[in-house]
Amino acid sequence: MKNPSILLGLMVLCYSCSSTNLMSLSVTEPAPVGLPPNIKSAAVVDRSRATDENRTIDALHKALSLESKSLQAEGAKAGVTGLTDELMKNNRFTSVRYLDNLDLRSFGAGVFPTSLPWDTVDSICRLNNVDVLFSLELFDAESKVGIPVPPTNLQTVVSNLPAIAQQVNMNTQVKTGWRIYDPSSRNILDEYIISRDLSFQGHGLDPATAGSGLIGRKEAVKQAAINAGQAYASRILPYSIRVWRYYYVRGDGNFIVAKRMAQTGNWDGAARIWQQETASTSRKAAGRACYNMAIISEINGDLPGAVQWAQKAYEVYGLRLALEYVNVLHHRQSDNAVLKSQTELTSTP
């Protein structure tokens, strides 16, 4: 359609004619990683350093990615510190220990390694009297350096050559890989990679010299590693998200009033009208009112009530949107059962 004003007018018309509006509510989701109830204490280890057998490959990888040995060591330590500190804030554990005296190794060279042998995991947990092992399996800070691409006009290139030659861009990807080992069941409860991209600018013609001269790069990498450790700790915690729901704003004249109440946040007032409309002689109005009562029930935290209203809207009045909503509510009920068990474990002294 060539005339944008006509298109805009049609969009406004379609929106104004819609029988539904959108609203959002906050929903608490279960933690991505569930811990068994027997787990009360934890240890954190770093096995991101390369073994002696892979030292040559790892050194070549570091040279190509502009990652120094000290940057790898300090970045990995920052990562496990971030994880340990965050786990200590969680009353899910009676104790959290960072075991920095262990010489654990992996493949290195930016590769997520095979898991630790279970005999090693068992030994670490038994000797340190802990129930679960959090391990930093991989730390990598791979950088790429480049000079900005000059304009194609030759005169512009010549006039800007000094500035072009001096500016160097560096992009660094900080990658951390984690595992959680449960020695009692010999299960790996989780394995996860977190990546963060950082950008820097430096000066100089030699990429290696420019890379090492970029001020603040090491501190930025360490902070990214701390953030990654904190983010990984959150995988055992429930979290909140915003979800969207449709509700009906058309049925008869009363729906218009209820719509205005909902738009001003007066959901209780809207609910009173919808409750009355569930007894309407109009099947369309009654079905939509039943559906809206399901929405109100979910807002108020009454999922069983929401299911009953949504089922009635579909079974009695044939509202297809209600059938989709029933499935959404059943899924929420399943998640809430998991969430309840996680919450009970977290609140146990």
C-alpha cells in the first residue's frame, strides 16, 4: 500500500474494532536447575587451566586470541569468586566453600572439556564434607583486533591515513563454561556456557602492541567473569517474567465500562461486571465473561479457579481462545508444583 496515512488509518481501525485487549502480569518461574533435597553444602572449584599434555595447543590458542596467561588465571579466579559470593547469599546452602588449593586441569584452548571422573568428584566432596560440586570447566577470553575499513575514495583515504593507521579496534569474547556435579546420584545436574562480548579501542600499528595497550581491558574481562559467575548462580533460583494475556472488551454495553475500569487498573471493578455478565442471556457475552473471570482469577493467584472458568468458557460456550488458555494454565500449575518444592527447600533452616 503506497499511502502510509491509509495504512495507519486501517491499523487504528482494526485495533479499535478488536474484541480483545492485551494485559501483562508477573509470573514466577521455577529455577532452570533443580537441586535434590539432600544437598545442603557446596564447593566451588576451578579446572579451567590446561593440562601439561595440552600446554602447547593451549599456548598457541592464547597467542592467536591475544589472551595472556595472567589474564586467563585472573579471569578464571574472578569467575569462581563471583559464583561463590553469589551462592553464599542463597540460604539454600548451609555452607559454600571455594577450594582454591586443588590442581584440577582440563583441555584448555577454549574447549569445553569432558566431565571430571566421578572418583575425583567423590573424593573432593568427601574430603571437604560437601554435598555438591560447582566447577568452572572453561575460561576463555578470545580477542580479535582490526583497523577500521577506510573509505573507498582515494583522496579521503590519503587525508585520513594518520588517523586510520593509529586507531585499532578490539573485540573480546569472554566465555565461561560451568558444571554442577552431584556425587550421591552421580549425575551432572547442569552444564552451561555463558558468553559476554566486550569492545575496546586502542592506538598503534602493531595489533599485538595495540592489544596490550588497551587500557582497562583486563579489568573489564575480570568484571565480565564476575558477572558470569553471578549469572550462573542464579540458575538455581526461581525468577520472574512478564507474560501477556488477552481479555475480552466487547460483548455488550457493560463490557465497555469494564474495559475502561481495566485500563485504569480497577480490575476489581471490572471483575464485578464480568461476574454479572457470566449469567447473561447472550451466549457470546456469557462466554467472554467466563473467560475474563479466568483472567481475574489468575491475576489473584487462584489457578484452580482460573482453570474452572476457562474450562466453562470453552466447554459450555465454545470459546476457542479459552481452550488455549486452559493449556497455559495447566502448564503454570505444573511449574508451580516444581516452584513450591524449590521454595520449601530454600526456606528450610
